[in-house]
Amino acid sequence: MDTSRLEKQGENYISSELTRFGLDVSKPLFDINGADLRIEKNINNKYLSIILVQCKTRSIKKGNSNNIIIPESYVNNDNFIVVLYLIEENGKINLFCFFKEQMQKWSLKNGKYSLSIPYNFEKKSVFELNKLNNSSIIKINSILENQKLKNLKKDTTLIIDGIFLEKAVIKTRELYKKIYPDKILKKPKINDLIRYFYSYARFENSINKNFFFFVL
């Protein structure tokens, strides 16, 4: 199995399991701060509480060594977790969930945390104690609930009128076609437009600021 296929399999399985536990899971259009998935929850219908989920997938085979590496800057985020998908040679699937305090006990070198995954991983306490189970889900819900309302000041929400945006794109292409009649102009994808809007929305020390984009 090639790596990309295995990673997609793991991400889909993780998303399915988190949903089965009653969590609302979304897939970001692009990776920001290591988020392959996002767990979301409305708090008092006033703002969105989120947890960033980085999915890691590894195939366990006898004689092979594995590890996972996470940038220290990701781990320092209180609402960042890692869900590890391990598939054994016999097809058995194992899921583990690691929170900030657990990852900070891993080996740290050159600004990156690393966790070794031996063939007999199930005998190691670091895995036995961090299975994705009801206890993990309770902690995830606790993080969602305890995100302070003061963080609302750090959030920026942009609501995009999809019909207006479509018309604006058409008008812009017509204008540039007149200016550059020999050029072939391509219609931009919504992902690219949101990236563009995001670059202009970064103001007032936007590090640690959450940006929410809603296209209606």
C-alpha cells in the first residue's frame, strides 16, 4: 500500500471514529497549524470552539521501526491533539489520542517532538494509557467547553456572499481581459480566494488568532 493511500485511509477512519463518538468533525480546505481535521462545537451559539487534529498513520511490520514527529509550535497550542492510526500486519487497527501534556513528555530535539513506535507497541504504557476511547472523548469535550470566552476577541469571522463573489470574479476577468487581451485568464478556485482574503485579514497581531470563513 502506497503512503498517500494509507494516510487517506487513516484520516478517513479517524474522522469516522470521532464522529461515531458524537463529535462534529470537518476537513479544512488547507492545512493551518497542522490541522488535518477540526473538531468543532458551538458554545452558547456565540462562537465556534475548535480543536485542531493532526492525523498520523503508520503500518506496523516486524523488523521495521516507526516514529512520528510533531513541531514544538503545534504542541504548544492548547487545542491541538494528535490521533495516531496504527495498522498491524494482520489488519488490526489501533487508535491513540495524545494531548499537549502527553506530547510534551516525548523526546524533544531541534524544535520537534518525536515518539518511537516499536513493533510490540501494545506493551508500552505510552500507548496503553492513550487509546482513543470514552476517556479521550470526555477530555476533548472538556477542552471544547473550557475554551475561554476571552478568546472571542482573538477570533475574526468573514462572511462571504457567494453570489456577489461570483459576479465580482466575472467583472474582474472582463476588466483584465480588456487590459491584457492576449492573456488567458483562469477562473480562480474558492480555496485560492479564501487564501487571498486570509492574507489581507491578518491584522492586530494575528498570531494565535482564529479565522472563520463562511461562504453563503
